[in-house]
Amino acid sequence: QDHAAALLRRLTGAEAALVVNNNAAAVLLALAALAEGREVVVSRGELIEIGDGFRIPDVLERSGARLVEVGTTNRTRAADYEHAIGPETAVLLRVHQSNFRVVGFTELPAVSELAAVAQRHGLPLVDDLGSGVLVEVADEPSVRASLEAGADLVCFSGDKLLGGPQAGIVVGRAELVERLRRHPLQRALRADKLTLAALEGTLGLYLDPDRALREVPVLRMLVEPADEVRRRAERLAELVDGAVE
Ligand SMILES: *Cc1c(COP(=O)(O)O)cnc(C)c1O
């Protein structure tokens, strides 16, 4: 954990980091440690299904926290969060719309706007980024940008755009990460040493972003020119007597 955390601090600018088994576990642990028995405020536009039937509202319920929905499917403003805050509020949660887009008449507050609301009320802002890229990839929000915009904790996967082993990573304020580390669930959700070793290897590549783009397979494939993909597809098609569509 110490080796991975040192790299994560350097790559994201965070004060502290903790690695667990996957990002669903990271979100579960963050909510259990910071909001058990209390309220978590989330936009209705971010109550998403991650995949394979796993849904953020269900993860939230299992953490022992109570969900408070604000806004609408297409539009949520910072003021909606502010109005929902009461004596029972423990966390403002933001969830990246990783696998879908709502287009048209839409609005979601920026991380910095939500961070300002959270700060005014002395509450932590937890940002579940899902993919959590460390380099620039299209319009994906980066971990560092979320922290710089004022998120107190950022959760993301080790095995999506990061391209490492299955893992969940939490980075952010040292005092909050420490509360997660001391929570009883942490022991049950922690990453094992082979995962940590593999993650350390992947993170090491990111110390040189150009090297990461060349050597992390998912990044290499994402930046591969379409012509090269086409040539490969045509070669394969020829071998199996197929056609490229
Ligand atoms: C994928 C995803 C998760 C779950 O991550 P796993 O590492 O697959 O458990 C949680 N939140 C969001 C927004 C995601 O995209």
C-alpha cells in the first residue's frame, strides 16, 4: 500500500491514497466510513447502473447511508444540493456518467461549484470518477483535475482507462483517507499484494506520460490511428474469408 500510495500521490497531487479490490468497493467504503446512518446527496442524473446490474443507489444503500436525490434526470444545479443539506447530511456525492450521455436541455454543476457548496457547509465532496484517467483522454475528467477543482475524495477503477489490474483507488485528503483505512470494512475490501504489485508496475509507467501512451495497452489502442486498425481488420478478414464492414 505504501508503494502504490506514494506513486498515486505523485501522479494525482493527492495528500493520501488507499487501494481496495475494485471501485465499487471504494465507493462502498467511502460512504460507509463517512456517511453510515446519515444522508448522502446525489443528483437524479447520476443514479446510474455501472454494468451487470450493479447500481449506485444499491451500493449506497448497502453502505448504511441514506440517499437524498436532488434535481432531475437532465438538469441539476448547485443550489439543488444546497437546499437538500440539513443536520443529517454527511456527504455530497458526484458520480461520473461513465457509460452514457444525456444530451439536449441538460445541466450539471462543475466540481468546483459543488466543492464550494460542500465547503460552505463543512461537508466532504466525494467524486466517483469511474474510469479515472491520469493522462488526457478525450473529454474524460482526470483525477488530478477533480482534486484541483476541490473534490475531497476521488474514487476510480484500476482496470478501466488506467489499464492496470482490477482495483479500486481512493485519493484525497489525508484525514478522510485515514477514516476509510480505519473502517472495519477496509480489511474485507482491501487489495491483495499481487494486485498492489501489478498496480505499482502500471502506475510506474505513468511517471512518463508518453511512455504510458506507448506501453499501457488500453491507451495504446485508444490512440492507434484508424488506418492501422483497418489494415489489421483487413488482414484478419482475408485469413477467415470474411469482410470488413
Ligand atoms: C465502473 C464504475 C464503478 C465500479 O468500478 P469497478 O472497478 O468496476 O468496481 C463505479 N462507479 C462508476 C461511475 C463507474 O463507472
